[in-house]
Amino acid sequence: MEELLDPALGSVRVFLMHDDNKARKLRHNLGHPRVLTFGGAYSNHIRAVAAAGHRHGFKTVGVIRGEERLPLNPSLAYAVACGMRLDYLDRDSYRRKDTPEVVARLRERWGDVAILPEGGSNAAAVRGCAELPADIPVPYDVVCCPVGTGGTLAGIAAGLPEGKRALGFAVLKGAAFLAGEVARLQREAYGRVWDNWAIDLGHHFGGYARTTPELTAFAAEHRVERVYVAKMLLGIVGLARRGVFPAGARVVAVVTGQPSTPVAAWGAPTGFDSGEPR
């Protein structure tokens, strides 16, 4: 595994585990002939569902936040090329996308569909992410991951061996609510909540898709995307500098995303998991 090298880490060692968490989230969510899900105009989740539908032969519908904009950006063009049908919800309706009224309207339009939440985080996704710790090839003490909706962290923590811990780095500003989301997801998946995880709220760098000169420089130096991964890695460096990790601690940092479909440039943002600052 690649190792993050930074003088500020001291004796703390950080190993980078590149892992497609979108695929893990989908693994136990497949099986229905038509899947509908939600996302912003630059959503990697939308891309992942579209690609899975193309690969496994089921129909997909992507409900996009905001109005249709033509020509389609590269993310949505890729989804359409994979066979995904696109629908759009205005911002007010999108905020109410989980209400019975909006769901009924979508089912009336698209028929019998399995509905996945924005970001793909549900009980089945948690079970998929819980398989990640078993694939870690090095000894470790802590597993870190970025946190957007909470599903990846909920699963990783549930799958950890005794004595190991998980630490998530919130990429949103004002994200204290995520602790409740992680607990809810674990309870829905397993009927219990683990006490081996925590969420760092202090390294969002201004909010979702926002950046600072420090974060931008760090992302460029280490060649990682800055919306999720750079925040986590710079957060780890910051905690190591403050002595939060014990001397000699071994940290596995999960570099989320799809290596073959990197995070798109953050232009014309229209949704939660696009580039809209928040």
C-alpha cells in the first residue's frame, strides 16, 4: 500500500487504501429490474448506479437536483451513455424527495422501481462497506474515511475487529447531525450501534466543495481530489501534529471513489454531491 509521507506525521504512519466505496454500497442493493436514485449534476453515485445498470443489465433512473441544463455535463452524459434515464426535481421538491408525496409522484412516473437514497447510504450499503476491513492488507490501529452521508463510516465501524477504531472526517459544515445518521444506519443494518467510531467536524475547510489555499496546495502536492479525500488526509496530518494519535499509531486512510471515473471538475454545481458549496 502507498504511504502518506509528511513530516508533521511524526511517528504516525498513514497507509492509503484506494477503495471504490460506491461499488461496495451497491453490492447488496442490486437485484431489482429497475433502480431509481438521486444525486447532484456531478454525482459520482449517479455515475456508479448507471454503470452498474449497464454492466448487470437492469434499468436505471437518475433524479437530478435542479433544472435540466443542455448540453449535459460529462458526468450526466456518461450516465446517459450507460442507459440511465434522467429526471429532474426543482430544489424545493428535491429537499422533500423522501416524502410520500414526492415518492408517489416518482413511482407514478417511473412505475415499479427500487429507490436508493442520495449517496446510496442505506442498510444494504452499510453491510457492503462492513466488508472493507477484511480487505485491509496491513496491520493497523485506526481506519479513517471521509464522511458525506455516513454510510461508509457506519459500515467500516461495524466490520472492524475488536480493539480497532474508525474515524470519519465530515466534509460538510455544521455536520453534527451525521453522528445520528451513522447510528441510525447501523441500527437499521444490524439492530445495534457500535461505540468504536467518531466523526471529526473540524476539517471541512469552509463547507462542502469549499477549499482554502492550504487544502488546494495539499491536494495538488499529493494528487488527490480535494472535496473528500484531501480534507480527510489533511485532517489526519493535523490531528497527528496535535498528538491525538498515539506515537507509532498505524492509520489506514480509505481513499474513496472510483479510480476509473475520477471526481469531475466542480463547475456549474447543482446538488449535494456535485460541487455546491455548503
